[in-house]
Amino acid sequence: MSDLAARRIRIVLALLTTLLLLGGCTDLPAPSAGAPAEGQDEPTDAPSDAPTDAPAQPGDASAEPGDAPADPGDAPADGAGTKVELDEWTVAAMPETVGAGAVDMTASNVGEAPHELLIVRGTADELPLDEDGAVDEDALNADAVVAEIERLAGGAEGSATVDLEAGDYTLLCNLVHVDGSITESHYDFGMVDDFTVSAAE
């Protein structure tokens, strides 16, 4: 056999071998795109729709807002108590207005000098004064002085329950201190305060 014939035979055999190999590969099933690779677990479908909370519904505002409550200090109360502070040189009532009826008056001397408390009918400009600048108690009407809490030392306290009718009153300290030629009227120094009693409702 010539060399040319031998080469042709080898080429033919090589072609046949190649064709056989290609035919074997085409017979194998092609893996699908979605199939998992060998050794891998199949994917588990996760839930696609996450639960969503429904929007909260606002509650019905059925109650209408009422008027703001009145300040208890603005409205006089029948039979209320009043605290009066006495100091150099002031008289301060809390509250300054109460309802008519029995009123508990408590006087506290928060100063150092002795003081007293007089509850007198009428306003301060109606009160007669003596030469020392104090209220002339002898010139007052017989029923003008409603009550008196007598002389209190510094830091002391006294009280009285007084039945008060509606009207204007004056709270004052009427002590007069005389030191030689010097006369000191507590009232003249400013120890006076207006006090009002309103008609009971």
C-alpha cells in the first residue's frame, strides 16, 4: 500500500472517530436552566407577599372639649378660711375675697415685732385716724370692729371664726409703739389690707 493510500485511510478513521464522539455527546440530556447543580439542594420558594398591617383607625373624638376649669382662687367659697400674714409693715390676706358666712381667720406673725389683727367694716378711707396716725377705735361705730386677734409675738399665730356679711372690710394692725419721743403707728406704716365678702349664692 502506498503512503498516500495509508494517509487517506487514517484520515477517514479519524473522521469516523470524531463523528462517533460527537454523536455520543448529543445523546446526553442537556441540563435545564432551572435544575440545581449536583450536590445542591433545591431552592425553597419564599413567600412573596409579606403580611402588611392595616392602618390604625383613629378613635372617634366624640367628646367636645369643655371650658377650662376656673381657678379655685377666683371663686369665693362660703365659709372659706383665710390666712393673714402680718409682717413689718404689711398685712396680706389669702384669699382676699370669700363668700358670706362663717369664715375661719388665721393670723400668722411672720415678722419680728409684735402685731395684732383687726377686722373692721368699711374701706380704709372711711376709717377715722387719731393724732398718731392709728385708727381711732373710739370714734368707730359700735359694731365696726367685727373681730380682733390680739397681740401676737414674732412667729406666733392666732385664729378666730367670724360670721361675715357681704360687704367691704379692712384688715389692719393698730398697735402703736412709743419709744421716748418717737411714736410708731403700725397702721400708719402701711399695715392695712382690703378684704371683700361676697353675697352667698
